[in-house]
Amino acid sequence: MRLALIAAGLLAAAPALADPLPSWNDTETKSRIIAFVESVTDPSADTFVPVKDRIATFDNDGNLWAEQPVYFQLIFAIDRVAELAKADPSIAQSEAMKAAAAQDYKAVLASGEDGLIEVLAAAHTGVDTETFIESAADWLATARHPQTGLLYKEMTYQPMVELLRYLRDEDFQTFIVSGGGIHFVRAYAEEAYGIPPQNVVGTQTVTTYETAEDGTPRIIKQPEIFFIDDKAGKPVGIDNHIGKRPILASGNSDGDFAMLEYTTAGEGPRLGILLHHTDAEREFAYDREGHVGVLNRGLDEAEARGWLVIDMARDWGRIYTGKPKDAE
Amino acid sequence: MRLALIAAGLLAAAPALADPLPSWNDTETKSRIIAFVESVTDPSADTFVPVKDRIATFDNDGNLWAEQPVYFQLIFAIDRVAELAKADPSIAQSEAMKAAAAQDYKAVLASGEDGLIEVLAAAHTGVDTETFIESAADWLATARHPQTGLLYKEMTYQPMVELLRYLRDEDFQTFIVSGGGIHFVRAYAEEAYGIPPQNVVGTQTVTTYETAEDGTPRIIKQPEIFFIDDKAGKPVGIDNHIGKRPILASGNSDGDFAMLEYTTAGEGPRLGILLHHTDAEREFAYDREGHVGVLNRGLDEAEARGWLVIDMARDWGRIYTGKPKDAE
Ligand SMILES: [Ca+2]
Ligand SMILES: [Ca+2]
């Protein structure tokens, strides 16, 4: 009798009864992810991976949150230039800067690469990193997406937030490896994804250590690019920051190809994941063409390389962490 | 009776009864370190710091292990060039490379800055990071210090190993922020200090992502310097890798001044620590002059800035993790 009670108590407490990925449909994609995690965390399996080697890396734009119609960081940059131009209108000299100051998004995009770089540089530099992160966090607290009406930070993908949490519950360390700016991503990654600043790898401007006249030391963002964390830069960024080959890597474009190639080339169990944007109704549908998230080689080679391709329309029961206005 | 037994059991299990720093003498230095840690971990104190902000950064050479007569990494570089020259004698063209190939340490040192850079570059580049780390680990497993007869990795400081463990037991995250090469330090930091690769910040060469003819992707170390993690570079490296101002920083030379300045300028409780090499008998005595570990501004300003200065001879009951031969 007493043993039966104890056994019942043990069963009731078993965490395996809860679905770790409730926003994922019950497709093969979900099964493969769970099978991989169970294979590396089962101490009796020859695929077992010690806790210290359970490193998982995630691309951010179009992988953990949306990236249409343009990278959200670019919209932030335009809004920030408009803010800065209010205080000092003299910064809006070029056509691109004038367009940004007027928050004319289309005109900024039409100004070409040089114009975009000028706007991005003006928005991201000449300020200390702590102040910059505050300004990005302030923007993220209020700015809304033109189509969904959601805060941008509500356009994080609920299924990926669950996957990150599931991996951490299984003693993985989760990292973001983003082509976006490292300080911009850090402004919201801890709140949105549970990923602290030291687990964010990203593109970096040069920064300098400077002591103000009152003796206060700060890290100042400069306009020059220090490191581009994209394509072949992603495995390099991983080596710089983490120093260890991940066992799981997840991305959505050919900018992630090298990261997945590097990850899955390691010995032992490995999982490469590509998110395929197939859901024009609930999100956006795009892959082989466009100005963001272009995915060609990944789609062509995923099957031969054993990479898992998430079909958003098929595999996800829910898209955003936030609830779109038209769904209310 | 039964309650008394339970109480006795609880008391026996209480961790506070154990001395967290047994190799430290009972001086004010030890008291101040423990008082700081208790002040930031006591939830009822207004100096309490949440776990996520308990970041502690440590210089490595001369702070976590010895650095006399020269940085151990330079001895490794000379030994590695000698090894490489055995396989390919043609690499030893210059006077410095010839001296290194002959393991004539004094002649390499006498070859000047250009010669040292040539030897360091030859030892650290043209190889993938995983192979490089293996070769450094192999060297550290056998190479011995000329004066102590200890393995270099036994010349880590036992009191600092205890301090690192104590901080982690109190939910700090411990990082190395070293002027030494990031991959060299990673070769032994986990075993020696309990610090995993992703918590090592260091000087970096350029690295590139390259796929071999058989399809194997690797990170290759190139001869150019990418980032120098010294002086003002230390706070910059901290911002890049950690993204958060530490609350405790520890170093031994003016190369750490900016790191301590940056750390202790933050709001709330902060601790800056300088290790003063005062023990000619058990270790080495040096400060204001020399070719490694020069400490001037730090000694001059420590008191005014409230930084704690460890007097090695006075404050440490034991020096090395390993036992010197003459002590056997
Ligand atoms: Ca992406
Ligand atoms: Ca040092």
C-alpha cells in the first residue's frame, strides 16, 4: 500500500507528461526535435552528450522573430535618426538622412546601400553602449509593426520561444548568433527569449573605452564596422565567443548555411534546423528571392545533409508570442 | 529527541561552517573579500545583487598563474616553433626563428619585438583552432618551469582557484579577461580554473572559416591580430563578450587598470582587486619595473579608489596549486 502511494507520487511528478512544445503541431518536425533532445540527454544512450557540450545557436531575424517587410533594426534606425534630427536638424544633410528624419521609410530604402549605411551608422554610433541599449529598449517598448499592429517584440515566434526554453530545461546553453547588431539584440533578448547579454553574438561596430571629464568610463560605439556576424562570419563568431562547436544550430536563410554546416560537421549527434517561411496567411511566405531571408542553397541541400526544415504553415499551431490585432 | 536529531543533521550540513578560502591567511584582505560577497548575496541587504548581475572578471597571467621569468605562452611558442622546425627546417630563416628552433630562449628574447612577433605568429597561426588547442594542451601536459620544476599548469595560484570556486558557489559567473591568446587560455582554463571556453575573453588573431577538399569545415588561425585584449581593450572585450559591467574585477598590472576602473565605476557594490607580487621566497617579487606585470598607477591609486591590494607574502598561506619540488 505504502509503496503504491510512493509510486503514484513519482508518476504524478514526472515532467515527461507535459508537452514541452505546445505551439508545435504534432508533425514529424516536432517528433524529430524531441527525439534529438532525448537522444543527447539520455545517460544510457551512446548518443549522450555531457551538459557542458550542449550548445545550441540560433539566428535571430526571421528565425526567432519576423523580418518583413524589412529588418526591424532598420526601422529602429530610421526612427532614431528622426529623433536625433529633432534635437539637431543639421544631421539631415543627404537625401537618405533627410528621408530618415521625415520617417519616409520607402525613400530611405530607395536611397541605396550607401544611404542605408549612412542611416544605420548615424543611428548606432557616437553613443555609449548602455545609453544605446536603453534607447533600443525604449523603442521596442512602443514601436508597432505597420501590418500586424503588434509591438515588434511581440512578433517573436512562440514555437521558438518554447524550443529555447525546452532546450534550457534539458541543460542546453542557448545562444543567439545574429547578423543584426549585438547591442540591439541584447536590448530585448533576455526579456523576449531568456537569453542574457553574454549569450548574444552579433555584428559589431568598433567600440572604444573613454573616460569622461567627470571620470566616468564608458564604451563608445564608433561608426566603423568591427565584425560582420553573417555567412562565414557566423562560425567565426561562434569560435570567438563560445569556443566550442554547437550540437544544434537553427536559422532561416543562406546567411546561416555556414553555421549549420560547421555545427553538423562535428562528431556525434548534431541537428541543423532551417525555418521555411511558408505561411502567407498568418505570417509571410518567401524563400528564394527578395531582400531579406533569401534561402536557396539551404533548401537545395537540406535533405542530403539531414537538416530539418520547419514548414511554418504545417508545423506551427501558433506564430507570434503576441496576439495580432485582427485576431482579437 | 527526534527534533534534536534533525537539528543536528541540519547543522552538520550547513555549508557556512566551512572556510571558503582555506589557503588565504586570516588577514583583512580575506575578510574584505568575504564581506563583499556576503553583502551582494544577502537578499535582505540593500547591497543585494541579483544572480544575473554577479559577473566577476579575472586577468590571467600573474593573477591566476605565474608569469615569470616570461609569459608561459611565449615559452610555448618557442617550443612549438622548435617542433614545427623539426618537420620543416625551412621555416627557421631569421635569427629569431633559428633561435626558437634551437630552443635558445635567451636568444629569442634578445631578438627584439619584431623577432618575438615572428615567433609568436609562426606558433599560433596556419592551423585550425581545434588542432591548436590540442597542441597547447599537449604542451601544458608535459612542459615544466625551469625554476620550480612544476608543470606550468601546476603554477596556478591555489588561493585564486579557491576564490573562483567560492564566487561560483555564490552564483557568480566567473570570466577570464586576458591579454594572452584566447585559444591558448581555453586549452587549460576549464581543467585548471573551472572556467569554460565561452567564459574566456582574450587577445585574438584573425580567424577564417574554411572548408577542406573533403568538405570538413574548420576555423583557421591567421597571422594578423584581430583584437588586443589589454589595457583599454579589456573593458571593450568585456562589452563584446559579456555585455555587462562586472561587479568584481581582479588583476595584477596596469594592463588591468581600465578593467578595474570600468568595473568599480558602476553603481552599487563593486570590488576591484590587485594582486601585488611581494613574495620573492615562495614566488617572485616585482611591481614597478620589468618586462611583465608592471604595476605603477594601480599601486598609486588603489587606496584612493578603494581597491583591495593582495599582499601575496602576507595574505596567502599557500601559493601554487602544485607542490614545488624543493618542498617535497
Ligand atoms: Ca535570418
Ligand atoms: Ca596580468
